[in-house]
Amino acid sequence: MQGVKPIEEALHQVAGAYTIEKSRVETEHAQASEPAKSLFARAGAVIKKTAEVADNLDKIRKAGEGTYTLAASVGPLLVTWIQSLPKQ
């Protein structure tokens, strides 16, 4: 599983293409019909939402990795400590 990497790469390509062609995109948008502008706005909203989802998934992945690392390093110490407690 590749995670969010393909989504991030696609977003970078879109953002890069927009940056390179910014003046052309803005000129086309200014001359576009209202339905086309509406479509452009919806596409922009989808791209923004996809970027937010990718960012949230990355944060969840990092939190999971951090939790696993913590459990892997502290877990054996806790087991040893619990085993050393006096038995009643």
C-alpha cells in the first residue's frame, strides 16, 4: 500500500502546473462562461478537499507510527516491571 503518496504527487503536479501557467489560467477563467467558472470552482473545491484529506491521512499515519514506536520501546520495560512486582 502506497498510502497518500500518489495523492500528494498528483496535487503537487496540479499545483506546479497552475504555478507555471498561472497567467494563462487566470486569462481563460476571466473569459469563461458562468457554467465553466462554476465547474472550475467545483474542481478547485475537490482539489482542496483532496489535499486536506491527504494531509489528515498523513497526520494519522505519523501518529500511528509514533504510537507503535512508543509501544515497542516502552512495552518490554512495562512487562519487566510488572513481572518484578511482588506476587500476593
